[in-house]
Amino acid sequence: MTTRLTRWLTTLDNFEAKMAQLPAVRRYGRLTRATGLVLEATGLQLPLGATCVIERQNGTETHEVESEVVGFNGQRLFLMPLEEVEGVLPGARVYAKNISAEGLQSGKQLPLGPALLGRVLDGSGKPLDGLPSPDTTETGALITPPFNPLQRTPIEHVLDTGVRPINALLTVGRGQRMGLFAGSGVGKSVLLGMMARYTRADVIVVGLMVNVGAK
């Protein structure tokens, strides 16, 4: 009973923290034009790189299409959708995302914390494994200031990848960047899977990044 009560209290605290971050007034614009992959909207003033959501009607249900501000011309914003836009109507509402309680745009934020362990998420932090969204109030900015390479810690320790040929012939250091290049169907994904499974590390993050429309 005590454990269940603690979970409820933690959930309520997280919900209260998220509610405190919401702005008192939510402004919106309207979609005015769609040309190819670029959408135009008016009624909002947002910086380049800001994230927006566009309302999309699907029968009696309303869904949100996430998009990014890639340009502007006067009062018009140029948006690049990050999802399918089928079903979006002229005049659809466009909302700014990641607005603080003070009404400031904070840029794209992604969830952080131990709740992400064992989860499969897309590029926006939304779950792909059929489970609820990660229960966390911690977030981090997608775009951060560049790091001074001269301040990086020197690579001094060997990283055990669990793959003996790599450990013996192509030794990898902790913090090292490495590239894996090969033709199609020769086992790149299999090798990466072996390294992810057997590498001695506290947390392993696997990211899949491809060109739009490639896969």
C-alpha cells in the first residue's frame, strides 16, 4: 500500500510540475499555404529552429503534426513538417511548442532521465514501443552550444567492446569516435548489435539516423 501511494504522489508531483510550465495564454496562427514540403503560416512570431504543431483532422479526432520553422518572410513563417501532412486543411491552427510559463520559446526539448532506459523513442522523444510516454520532468535542449575540442578529456582508457578482433586489432578508447564503412549486406548492423550487446558500459544508446525517404 505504501509503495502504491508513493507512486501516486510521485505521479501527481510530476503532473503538477508539468502544469506549472504551461503558459497562461496559448497563442496560435493559421496555415495559409502548402507548397511541396514547405508550409506557410501567419499569426505567430517565432525564431528559426522553433518547433510548432499543426492541427490535423482525422474524422472526429484531432491530431498534431510537428513541424520546424525553417524561414520567414515578413509575417509569414515557413514550416518544414516532420510527419505526414495528409489531412491538413487550409486555415488549420498552428501552435508554438515548448513555450514556457513566461511565454518564451525554449527551443526543442527532449526528455531525459532514468525513465528512458529500455525504451524506444523517435526523434521527438515520442514512444515507438507502444508504452506510455516516459514519466520524467527532466528535459534537455536538442541544440546546445558547441564544445571546445581543446577542453576534451584525453583518451587514456581502453573500451572493451566484447568483440575480440576489434579489441586485439582495432582497439577502441573510451570517448573515441569511430567510423564503420562497408557495402550493403555485409554485416554492419550485426557488428553494431554485437558491440551494443557486449560492450562494458553502464548505459548504451543506439540511434538510427537516415536520409528522409531512404528507409
